[in-house]
Amino acid sequence: MIKNTNTNAENIVKSLIEAMAQNSAEKMRSLFHNEAKQAYGEGKWKSGEAFFSWLQSDIIDRKGQVDNPKFTSEGNQVFVTGQYSSEGYTNKANFLFRVEDRKISSWQMKY
């Protein structure tokens, strides 16, 4: 049986958003490639250890979550919009995730 890659990629990102709502650090970390990367807009990418350090300090420690998430998939890319909030911060979520081999390989904040 052939599975729809859009659905699979979207389901993986939905699992991340759910893990963020529960502030489940272990679950969040498990959804990313070891060499995952992150960037704000078109800024410099953080990858590998620097990525996981950012995930801990900016998302996990600050209890980051997306309220009312909306998901749109295109191939291995998943766009998430909604309201992002964490301790001391709130902004519109406009995220682009890339999924490869059933793990999230990148997370870009598109502002």
C-alpha cells in the first residue's frame, strides 16, 4: 500500500504541535533528525547540536505552543499558521517545516 507523503509529513508536524502543547520535551526531540536545522526568516541556520540547544532554550524551557494551528502540505513541506506563544512572547505562527525520512529536518520561521 502506498502512503500519501503529504499526509505523513503533516501528521509528523501535527505530532510536534501536540507535543509542544503538552510541553513533552522527549517527544519533541524524537521528531527531529539529528542534524535538524532552524532559521528565523532568511537568517543564519542553526543545525545539529546548536539546533537542539535552541529547541531546549526557546521552545521547551519557555513552553512554546501554537494555538489554533492550521496545516497546509506540499510534498515534504508543511506550513503551520496560528498563534504562537511562549513565556514572555506571542506572535503569529508562520512556520515552514521540511520532513525527510519521517523526521523533521528543518523549521523555518517565515516572517
